[in-house]
Amino acid sequence: MVGKIKNYLALTLLVFSAHFTEAQDYFKIRAKQGDGISVILNRYNLAAYQCNVDTFLAINNLKQSDQLQLAKTYKLPIYVYDYNDQSIRTTIKNNDYNLAVYIQQFNEDLYNAGLREFDYRVDKILWVPIHALHCPELSEINKINEEKIKTNEGDPNLTKKEENIDQETTKPLKWSVFPIFGKKHEKTPIYTTRLEGQVYYLISGHGGPDPGAIGKKDGHVLCEDEYAYDITLRFARDLLQHSATVYLITRDTDGIRDIEFLDADKDETVWYNQTIPLNQVRRLKQRTSKINELYAKHKKQGATIQRVVEIHIDSRYVNQKVDIFFYYYPGSTLGKSMANTMLQTIKSEYEEHQANRGYRGVVKSRDLHTLRESKPPVVYIELGNITNKFDQKRLLIVNNRQAIANWLTQGVLEENTK
């Protein structure tokens, strides 16, 4: 039996890797008191398909008779994708509409059951069950979806049309256009109102005449200001999707760039169209004075939550790996709380997806100009060491830059639930 399972899994992985190359990993969970194989699979709507049972045993090196160990991490027969914010079909590189509808429903059912913290269109993480790709029982999917379409005939809101956005994605509350994100990403879906009325001032470190920290990779020069700005743009777009008011204090015309190596330039400005001075003290004062001006305006208009997030990339410890860490101003209760929430969010993501990696990020107080002089509470973030080969992967790989933005956004959302 074990030999058959291994042969089945080898064939499954071969087929999957040929057509679904963007999956990141299996989804992992920790076994709870009373969990057995069938209990876990049933909880995640996987137990109905024998291929899920076979796959679960094989990828966890288990036999059917084995007992699960309390608090041990197990892989589920669910592949994890970085959702591309366009459609399920383009995310998994499969144009089967019925398959996409099935995967959408699978994700929504688990979200409604409380097994997913966020909708996949919000946290940009898509779960694809193995059985939807490889189980022969799923030949019934087309029949099921055809019946749904027949049932919904005559309802213009439920018909299968392909204009504007794919119908496999739930229609956003609205779409807004922000040219600052570039042509590919300027059209931004607004999914929730969770941050409505809240104001966020985002500063990406350095810019203009100051490139910040510098690293090198394969003959390319890596400048802190370019990578910090790209991640800050992605973070801004994520916040906007929850109806926040967002100011990009440091601004450029590059837009979000889905490439590894980001060319350096010196044309960054400060809100709005102010030239960045060469003198460091003047640069810092320019940014905080603009933030304080906007803060007073929004406070007068009734904004109750205003925050500053400043994003940098470290280089002080040559060739030393540095996990994402956070600063807040001494005595700032709100700044400290938000920094700790962001840290815990990132730590939990690493524990879930890279259980053996470990995470050594910290939260510390520090008397820096932005932390001290800005009227709204500030969180100052260092994303890693641009001179370290391991940390460079965090910056160069496009999906990693988006993941950082997603995690920071989740931290903001978590802070708002307190």
C-alpha cells in the first residue's frame, strides 16, 4: 500500500510541477488535542476524496494506522499560491473556468468557517486543494457548476460574463485608479472599509541625492531607496484596498516594478513635488514638517487614527543576516503597540510557512528624528541587510517584496482589532 501511495504521489507531483509552477508550499497546521487524520481532513473539506488521504500520508511520511502528535506540524494536501490580484486562472496558470470557480468556493467556505483569517483577495494567499487538480472524482465539478449556472439563469448579477474582471473573483466594493503604482497596478480594487477614516503616512528611506545602503548582486548595484520604495508602494496599495487614506511622503515615477533588479535614479521627491535636499538634517525636517502639516489638517477633519510607517533596509552589519526589526519612540504607547503587532504577525507567518527557520526580529525604542518629531505615532522598520546574500532574496524576489507588504498590512489590520 505504501508503495502505491509513493508512486501515486510521484506521479501527482510530476503532473503538478509541469502545470502549477508558482505554488510556494503545502499549507501546514499544528495538530490539536483530539485531532486524527480523518478529523483534520474533514475540518478542511478534504476527507471526501481518497487521493487527499493518500497524499496526506505520503507527504507526512505516515501510515494509515499512525496517530498524530499533539502540537506537531503537518502538511495538508493544499498548495499555497501568492494570489496575483487578477484572477485565480492567471494565478495558477490554468484557464479552466470551472476549476477556478471550484477553487474560489473552496477558499470562501474555509474563510466563512473561520479556518482562514482573511479572504484570499485580501491577504493575497490562495489555497488550491490537491483533489481539485488530480482526483478522478472531480470529474463531477463541471456537472456541478453547470447546474449552478442553469439555476442562476435570468439573474444578470450571477451570469458568467468575462467583461472587466473575471467572475471567479467577488466584485470589489469599487475600483480606484492610482497612477503612482504604474500602468500594471494602477487599477486598484477596494475590498473592505476596515480602515476607512484612518490616515497613514508612509516614508521609504532616503531617495533623491541619497541612495541609502548599497549592496551588490551578480554585477548589479542594489540601492536601499529603490527597494524600500517598491515595498512601500505595495504596502500603500494594500492599505488602500481597505479604504485607508494613504500618503506616500517619498515619491517616484517608477511605479511598482515586478523585476528583480531595480535601476537606481535620483528623481524622487517629497509630497508634493518638493525637491529632496542633499543635507540630511534638512531632508528629515522636510518630511516630518509635511507629515505634521497633513496631520493637523486631518485631525481638524475628525480623523481619530493617524500613523506613520517609515521603511528602511539595513547594512550596518556587513554580511550578517538580519531579520525584520522595528523601532518606536521611547514612551510612545501606540507606536510600541503597532510595532509589536507587526512583529508578531511576521513571526507567525514564518512559524506557519517556515517552521524550522526561526525569527529573531525585535522591537526597540530609539530616539530618531522621525520618531521624535512626527506628531502621529511612528513605526520605523528595518527590512534586512542589503549586503547579505540571504537577506537579498527577501528584497530581490518579487513575491517576497509583496509578501512583506501583505504582512505589514495584516499587522495594521490586527492592530485595529484591539
